[in-house]
Amino acid sequence: MHADDVRLTTALATRLVDTQMPRFAGRPVRPLSALGTDNWLFRLGPSHVLRFPRRASAVRLLERELACLPRFPGLPLAIPRPVATGDAGEGYPWPWAVYDWIEGTQATPASLRDPQEVAGELAGFLRAFQALPGLDGPIAGSTNHLRGVPLERLDDRVCAAISGLSDLYDAADLRDRWDAARDSPPWDKAPVWIHGDLQPGNLLLRDGRLAAVIDFGLMARGDPAVDLIPAWALFDAAGRAAFLDAMSPDPATIRRGRGWALYAGLVALDYYRHSHVPLARASRRTIEQVLGDTAG
């Protein structure tokens, strides 16, 4: 998937667990079918999951989760809970971690039984998350892939992605949509906690209800518009309206949120177009939802 990926076999993951964590030694280890872009994922017995960074740039994302997630008790949905950390060894070069297993299936637009209900559940989680005290949390910037920064800082990456996708889309139309979002008034209040990567695959459903939010490696304090991405990445028009109504952002924040969704779709499609077919397909759907959204 990435040129700098470090390969990790089930046998190596098992040896690392058995040699470093006696409490988990002997439990079955099996790779998960979910294809993470930053981590290799393995189920550890019935109750835990292993996360191993795939490349050097993902190490700091894991470290951010380990430092910040224990600070967030009492949220209305489940979030990952790290329970142990491992060290480099056996030829694997970085720290890794054991988390509690969270039962659920990754959300997709087609899997939502009641999009408006899920929209309300997600909005309730985000309102609670944004209301948490800062706790000296990291500010959005280069260490979280710029999620939650002013959109103007993303202009070069968006222009490059638009150029790379010019065989699929009208470049001028994409540029006009992006410019409208980028030129909206910026967030001028105190930064709030953001997840930063609310793609459908980071939302888990159970019995049709939203059960958990996972993969917090890009969390920081910044512009909450970035966490409006699901309005276009997950929901249809009716679900989007319900989600935005429940979140109650001002018009400028909605426009920036639309820009964040366009950014996420363009950059992911340009990068993963031939290496991660499911993500490329989801990215195309996000772009099409943005292009079809005629709201101001």
C-alpha cells in the first residue's frame, strides 16, 4: 500500500506477544480483514486487538492515542481503550499496542438502517467530545496531518490531487468548489477537540446503531469543521440534513466542512486509486456527494 510499509506476519506478531506479554501468551493471533492504512491489525484471542504501525509516520499517531485516549472517560459511545504496549523486537522496529476489542461492523452508506438516527448518535458524540476540556492536548498541525488547520494550508495538496484526477472530473468545477470552502471565514473561537479522520470505516455499528468511534491517531484541538466530513462521506442528503441540524454549525463552518470532505476525498482517491480499491471507491462517493450538494 505504501512504499515504506514494514511487512508483518502473523507469526512475528505472535512471537512479539508471547515474548513480551506473558499475560497474553498463547492466545490465538489472526490478521483482520479490515485493511488499515496506518496499522497492521490482528485479533488477539476473543477480547483484544493488536495494532502495529505499518510505517514510521504512523508511530506518532499510535503514541498520540496512547497518551490521550485514557483522558476521555464518559463519552456517549465506545472509544478504543489501550491496555498494554509492546516494544520493538524480533526485527519489528517500533512500539505497538494491545487494545480492548470493540464489537461492531464498519459503517458504510449502504449499511445504515436509519441514517437519521445514526446522524443524531454521531452528533451527540461529537458535541460531547468537543465540550471536553483541553487538558493541554496537541494543537492541529503537521503532527496530525494538518487535520483541523485553516483550509488555506491545504491548497497545494488539493491542487495537486485535482490535477492528478483530471481524467475523472472537471478540474475547474472542483477548483471552484474548493475555493468556495477555502475562502469561507475561518474558525475564530478557541480550538476544540477533533477526531480528524471520521471516515465511515472509523465508525462501528452494532444492531443498526452507532456503537463506537475508533482510530483517533489524528486527534487534536482545532477547527471542528473537519469532523463534519461524515455529512458527505457517510450520509445521503436526508442524513446529512439531520446530522448538520443536530450539530448546528454556522454556515461558514458547514462550507469549511464541505471543503474538508472534498479534500479528504480528492487526496485519498489520488493516492489510493490503484492500491486500495475500497477506499478509492468510498472517496469517489464522497466527492460525488460534495459535487451534488447544492446547499449554500
